[in-house]
Amino acid sequence: MQNSVFVVNKEPYCIWEMNVGERNREFLNGIDPDYFSYVADIHLNADDEKRAAIALRSDFHHALETLFSLIGSYVQAPDCAYAWIAKCSNNQLRKFVADVSCHRNSLFTKLNIDNVAWSEISRSVFSGYLPNTEKNGRTVSLFAELWGKLADEFLNDAHIDEYNSIKHGFRVRSGGFSLTIGLEHKYGVSPPQDEMKCIGHSEHGTTIIKLEKISSNKDERSYRSKRHSLNWSVKKTALLLQLVSMSINNITSALKISNGVEASTCKFTRPLEDGDFAAPWGYSTGVTSIDMDYILPFDNSMNTNKEQLQKQVDNYVQSKVNK
């Protein structure tokens, strides 16, 4: 029997196997690094543009989850990546990504790096890619910057809500929004349409219904619903998905090398031009999110707690029994 102690963020675990290395290689060989490029091509060539756009967006969120799970396992448990991923919840994964981005973390790592930061992780990943060359240096820097930007996308609360809504019962309306502003000539009367200026527009996006507490009290059980809308570019999403797919391939290759696979047999991929790393952010929709909704007149009589509501539920159940 063999075992390996690993850490998820700051929580230690132990995995026991007949052969840890063999099981880890089995897992790594089962990863399809080109999967997300494949699904991107399918959706970009689909006839139903709106459904394809939502599917592409969902795949982008899924790809980010996959990428950062692989990075987390590479940093903290490269010898048993499958175990790290199995024990890392979504909340723990976001905590890991946030800690890496803050540059002031004390994360445990099995890598030979001074600090768990995107730059150090990238340098380790690409240590076997054209070492001691100018291209290696540029590649390390560009992927580190990319992963930092993707971390912002992954940690964005609006994006988390969007992905959850798409995954869980498809509680989302497809399509973007337009936002125009203009100066009123008379209070409460909209100015003429030709005087309105558009500050945000997209054909593609999502609208979800989100619940929010009516007060900041941690025991509060009363909520209101609020409409949240996002605008995003299909071109930006598709380009980001391609970059994420390349990143997944590179992390997988680095994991294989760390587990004894010859570097010469592992593939590393990157865009042909350095400028392609920044290309997705060249597609802007102007305003990207909005959450305008009704202003509701709340007062203290509307606050509730668990005990109050449980009493009402019990009374309802008892009334049914008495009928």
C-alpha cells in the first residue's frame, strides 16, 4: 500500500492506494485537453445562434472551473491530482484562486517555488518549454497575466450567479440589453429618442432572478427578488475559451512531466502572436451588467427569523391535520 498526504487550501487529507503514481497517471491520461476547443467549434457553427451563445457561455464557465482545478492540483498535489480535485469544493476552489491572486498567501505547495503566485506557477509549468529562450520568458509572462485576468472572470459574483442559473434548471433568459441615457427637458418625461445616447448594448447576454435578504441581519429569513442582467460578447467568450483550452493542455502536460513523463513527449500550446493573449478584451459591450428593479417599501414588520417561520409552518401542518 502507498499513501500521499495532500492539502486543499489549508485542509490536510491522506489518500491510500495500491500505487498512487499509477492511479494519478491513469487520471492524467484520461484528460482531453482539446475538449473545450471542440465544443467551441460546434457552438460557433450552430444554426440556433441564441441557444449556441448560451451553450458557449456555459462551456466557458465550465472550462474556467476545470482550468483552476487543474492548477490547484498542480500547485498543491501534483502526485495525486485526482484526489485534490475530488476533495476541492467550488467554494474552496474560489478561495484558492483568490489567495493566489492576492500575492500575500501562505498556501501549501509541493512545487519548488518561492511564492504561490501566477507568475511563479507559470514559470514552473513552462520550465520544460523552450528553456532559457526569449520565447519561454514571454510565454511565462503572458500566461501568468492571462490566468490573473481569468481569475477575475472566475471570481466575479455576477458570473458565478450566471453559471449557477444556467446549470441549475436553466433559470436564465437569453439575450443582452441596451442602456441609453438622455437629459430630461421636463421632470419625469423621457427626452426624444434621437437625443438618447447608447452607453451599452449587446445582442447576447443573460438575465437571472436573484434573491437578496431584505436586511443585513445574519438571521434574516425574508428575501426579495431582483433582476440581474449581463451583457457579453460571443467573440470574446469564444476567444477566451480557446485560451483556456490551451492553458488546460499546458497544465496537463506539466502535471504529466512532474509525474515522470518525458518532457519531449508532452505538448505545450500557445497563440502564434503575443497580441492574441489580449485580443478577447478588445470586444466590449460598453455596460456589462445592470440590476435595476422596483424599489420596495420595506419596514421592520417584514423581518423574520427561523423560529417565527417554523411556527407558521407548524400551524399550517396542524390545520391540515384538523380538517
